[in-house]
Amino acid sequence: MGEIARLFPAAQDDARDLAGAEAAALMDAARIAEALLFAAREPLSAEDIQKRLPRGVEAAAVLDSLKSAYAARGVNLVRVGGKWLFRTATDLAWLLAGAEGEPKRLSRAALETLAIVAYHQPVTRAEIEEIRGVAISKGTLDVLLETGWVRLRGRRRAPGRPLTYGTTTDFLIHFGLEAVTDLPGLEELKGAGLFDGRLPSGFLVPQPNDAEALAADEDPLEDGEEPETPRTEAGDGEGLADEG
């Protein structure tokens, strides 16, 4: 390679100039992406960022370089739900734990319901009750909808056309997941001590899937149905942890 460079010095200079120009373009693009992410009120997709970058620079390469640059800092660049955002480094999160007030604590029933929705989505209330083995109050699902971690997806093509539930991007952000498929599998749950004793033969933890597209047995929400947060029924507090 050195011999070739000596034979063609002009080509070597051109290569150096090209490499320098590419590095400069990448640095400029990184600054642009950094500014966009810093100012954004919600996570941005690579496609959102690509639209603002200089021609010829790939957002994927820019985001990977920024992620590496911030890896050891107090703020990290992370991807959750297919989108990118800056967030406090995991080992420093305790410093800000009380900065925004005491968050709502979910009851055991709400946590179990959230886990069922995450792993079995799209899932109906009746299916949640069948999996849990007990009935759940309307307040439990209302609280989960209020957190923004659970959403109404559609209606099951079944008698009564029950509502189906799924998780949201806010769920992924809160729990630090890049995708719902990053939820722990059976072996990881066993390792964490969450399964005690012997499990039934053939017991499996389902592969989570939070695809935006409706499933084959789902219909869209009806006209006038609001997929936002409903109002929790007065006096129904099953979804909140007992402070007493």
C-alpha cells in the first residue's frame, strides 16, 4: 500500500482530503442530530433526523457515533420503541428520583395486569382475568391507561366485541426497553427468582408483540371511541397501592 502511495502521491492527497471532508460532514451532522434530540419534546426516529441532515450522511451512522460518545457520560443517548432520546444514565437515576414529586405506586393487581398486557397483547379484559385467575376492577385498567403505559388498541372479533389492550411507547421509555421483545424470557424470570417451585408441564412465556397494526382478529375502534385516558371511577382504587 505504501508503494502504491509513493507511485501516486496525488491520489494519496485526494484520499486524505476526501476522508477529511467525510469526517467533517459526520461531525456537522452529529451536532445537528444532537441539537434536534436535545430540543425535542418526545423521542425522534432516525427518519425524523435524516430529513434534517446534510445529503449523503446516514442518520444511523450519526446516531451510533453519538451513542458511543455519550456512553460514559451522565446523560446517555438511547433508543426505545424504535426512537431516540437522551436520558439520565441508569446509575445516576437515583439523584433525580424525587425531582418531579412522588410518582403513583401501582398495586399488585395493577402490576400483574400490566405484565399480562405486555406479554399477551393484544388482550381483552376477560383474557386478563382468565390468566390472573381473578376478576379485575375497571379502576385497575383505568389507572394503567392514566399512566400512559397501556392503550386501547381495537375490538376483538368475538361476541360482545370486547376492547383490546396493548402497551405504548411510554411503557418502553419508562422501563428502559428498546422494544417490547426485550422483556425478560422464562429463563431470565427464573434467574430473577420470580418463579418459585415447579412450573406446569409445557409452561411458556409468550413472545411479546406490540405491533401497531391490528391483529387478524381485531377491528378498529368505533367512531367516537376515544383511545385516550378514561376517567377513573370514583372510589375505585384497586389500581393504586395502599399507602396505609
